[in-house]
Amino acid sequence: MLQELKTDTYKELGCFHGVRAGIAYHKALGATTNTLVIELPESRNILSTRTGLGKARYILNTHIPPELWDFMHDNSADWQTAYSVVLEEVLKRYNTDLDNVSFLSTGVDQDNIAWAEETYEEFWVLAFATAGVKTNAMRIGCDEASGIERNGKFEKIGTINVILLTGSSLETPTLASSYITLTEAKNVALQELDIRSA
């Protein structure tokens, strides 16, 4: 499907073990934005901090620019409708809907995405990450929480989004335990970059 997109609205990042990744450029409520689109060869088990356990063929990480912040926070109680509006053009391009994708959102422009691959014999792991840490870096045990949800409305949230893919088929307990390793790796990366509490 990716090859059907016009080159001025899509930038291919590459094909990794049959996983295609690229950035789709689109509009949402008149605002210019972009979304990382990861297309899997087939539907796979997914565990997401946004949508929970399920299956998906597409994984999206969408940039929410400042012009959309009020809209997203005003509609956070009905997040599915809000994201359907923001992702409308992308979902149409791939002839799918929110029920068939796994998605995250961030204030980070997807042109700033980083990715890395590790292999060992027949095993492979692929990670895509976006991080905004200039103003929202928090340290557990040091900083007080700055994000809170009340009745479906969110106040001040920061994100470090990591999408981790593997060539292995993981069952639910393994998917859940992978969050431990992923969190530890994220902490190591922040320490090595000397990212301290903002």
C-alpha cells in the first residue's frame, strides 16, 4: 500500500525484515502534521499503553502540533473520536480504521524519529522512538507527578514513545514482561545522554 502514496506526502524510512516504515504527511483540522506508519507483513499480537492487548497490521505514532493541543485535551474523554479526526487522512490512505491499528501520539515531529535494529542469529528486534525531554524530563523518586487524568480529561503530559518490534511471535505474558526490559533500556539511554530532571 505504501507505494500508492504520492512522494510529496510520504517519506519511506525503509523495509526491515518485511516491516515497512515511513512518515505520512497530512492535515488535521487544518493543521499540518505527520505520522510514522509501520506496516507489518500481517496482523500481529500488540500490547499498547494506549489501546491495550489486541492485534494490528499498522502501528502509528502521530505528531500532535501545538495548534491541536486544545482540541485533543478538550476531547480527551472521547479520545477515539478525537484521534479518528486527527488520523482521518492516514486511515483513508491505508483503507483502515482505528479498530485495526495500534497508535500513539506525541508532540514530537516525526521527522525527528530515531530507529535502531539489533540481530542475533535468526532473531531481530527493531525499535522506533520519539522523545521530548527538554521540558518534561521527570525522575522517579525526585519529581512530583505532573500529569493527571480527571474524568477523562488530561492535564500536562509529556511523552517518550517507543515502538518495539520483533521477528518472534510473542504471547501475552512475554509481551507484558517486555515492558520491564524496555523501561530499563529507556532509563539507561536517558542516563547515558545525561538527561536530568527538567
